[in-house]
Amino acid sequence: MNNNRYLSISVINRYLKDQFDRNEHLRTVYLKGEISNFKGHTTGHLYFSLKDETSRINAIMFSSSAKKINFEPQDGKKVLVKGRISVYEATGSYQIYVDEMEEDGVGNLYLAYEKLKADLSAQGLFDEKYKKPIPKYPRKIGIITAPTGAAIRDILSTIKRRYPICETILFPCLVQGEYGAQDIVNKINIAQEYDLDVLIVGRGGGSIEDLWNFNEEIVARAIFASNIPIISAVGHEIDFTIADFVADLRAPTPTGAAEMAVPNLTDLISYIEQLNIRIKESILKNINYNKLLLESIKGSYVLKNPLIMYDSKKQKLDLIIDKLNSNILKMVEFNRTKLNNLKSNYILNNPEQLYKDKQVNLYNLISKLDLVSPIHVIKRGYSITMNDNNKVIKSIKDVKKKDTVSISVSDGVIKADVIDLVKENRDG
């Protein structure tokens, strides 16, 4: 018999594991079922089976993934899991290695939560620019929560302990159930009519279903529209709701909301006392400084000898007077020289010569004007003929028969009537 054709168990199991790991359809698998044979190991790993009406599959969830679940797994609980299918070589059995697990029925709520969160975020309802500041020293605080239970007791006791001078007003409402969301909205709207500095909206812990009213869109929009700064205080520190993202401030617990809403009166008194001490120290320091300054001024040489202040001023005045006198003398000398130059001027000393020169120029101009004067021309035998409109006749075209013309000669004017017009040709 040839033993070479026979495989070891380890080889075939390894081969099967390799085939499972290579199959992309088995790398990420989503299953739902009921937990059975549950066992939590001391290492933190979880071992159990998932079953439905007819089948089952072994499952393991390592501690690193098990830390992320927010419920207590136990036999009979219906769950939704995400993981990969592979073979455990030691036993040759296949099983699912679970990465994520949540209670069945919560999955749809979670998807609705994520969708609404994404929609409201895209619309800007979570933007920091819309967050209203929480007053440091509120006078009146409104509280919207159930009238009974740990939440209201924790809030009221914390405010009374930390800041008893603050007034609180409770707006009791439903915080879970079918009508809870609308009741929360109604109480937020009613609170707007009160003169409140801060509004705390919340409830104690619970499952995702218990907290679901604070994931409703109408509650989110009512918080966003509030004129009063709102602190969201829903559930425990690990719980996050849509209300937390829209509110002006998110508190991890109802007690935390009360601590964020009011200062600690003991701390305020201590702070005021410290300020009082610092103010007194500052005043004393200022008084001492001014005392020293006053003593310094009183012992000043200038103050004891005030006339010394004028010594430098008198010296400066003397310099200015000397400079002014010097400038005056220079100006006088300059004008004296200018006057002497004028006095020695030839024309000023011989004014009749200036008159003679002007007279000669006048005669020369008269002679030139006389040469071009029309009267001078007329004396040489010429005349000037004008029509009835006293316009000089330059062409035969300027008159017509029977017109009366005036002929100016050297010793008078001749009036004549035009009898005939004779045009001469002077081109040749």
C-alpha cells in the first residue's frame, strides 16, 4: 500500500481553512440569530453559538471586539453580528469570528439614527456658530424631564448644593413612549415664555429604545429653535443622542448638566475673597508708590530752588534776542545798500533825459501813423467813396444805378448820383 496518497488531518484542515479565507463572500458576513451555549472566558473572549429554527453555527468574539458592545449577551438573546467565516484547524469545524454585535431590533433604530444625524448635520443644525453661550451666573433655570426618578433628584440636589441662590422651574414631561417626543417639544415651547437663563433637557439612562424620543427630528428642531441656551443631559456618559449634537452644550449625565449650568457658590465666595485681598494689596501698593513719589518730588532740587528752572530759559532768551538783533542789522544793511544803488541811478539823477527820450519816441510813432492815415492818402489826390450805408465801395458790384454815393476828398465830401456803370477789363 502506497502511504504517499494519504493526507494528514492537519493538512486537510489547513487546506479547508485556506479555501474559506480566500472566499471573498466569507470575509464579511452579516448574521442574525439567537445566542446559545454562551460562555465568557476570563481572558475577555466570548464563546457561544448562533442558532435559528433549524441550524446553528459556532461563534467566537475576541476581547478587543467584545469591549465595544453596550449590552449584556446571554442565552436566548436575539442579536445581529458582523464577522468572517473561517475554519478552526484544531477541530476542523468552521465558525464565525465576530467583530461587531448588537441586539436585534436595535439595528433599524441605529440606521434611522445615523441617517437623521447625517441629514441634520448637512443642514447645519450641529454647527458651532449657532451654539449659544451658557451664562456664568444664571438667575433662573428651567428643567424638562420626568417629575420622578433619579434624573430630577440629581439635578435639583446638585443645583441646591452648588448654587442655592438660583431659582429652578420644572416642566414635567414624558421622556419615553409614543407621546414622549411631542411632549418634550411642547415643554420646550412653553419654557420660551418664561424668563429663563438656561434650560436643561434630559432624562436618566436606559436602552436605545428608552432614549429614542431624544433622537426624534421634532425634538432636535425644537432645541435648535430655542431662544434659551439648552444643555442636553440624556442617559449616561456613553450615550449619545441627536439632542446632544443640536443642544448648545452636551452633559454626560443629568448631574453633569447641573454642574455645567451653575457655578459652585463656595468657589465663588473663595474667588471673591481672593479678589478682595488682591484689590486691597493693589490699593496699598499704589498708595505706597505714590507716597514715595511724593517724597521724591518734595525733596527735588528744582522744587526747593524753583528759580533755577528759569536760568536755562533766560539763557535761551538771550540767544534768541542776539539772533534777532543780528537779523535786523543784516536787513537794515541790505536795504541801505539797495537805497544807495537807487540814488546813484543815472535816470533818477537826470529825469529830463527820460522825458526827452519818450518825446522822441512819441514823434516817431506819430510820423509812422500819419504815413498810413487815409487823410494823408486823400491829400495826395485820392478819394474814398461810400454808399448809403457808409460802407466803402471797393467794386462796381457794390452800387447800382440811381444810388447816391459820398465821395470824400481832402477838403470835403461830394454827393453824387450813379448814372451809369462801366466795367473795365484790366486783365491785359
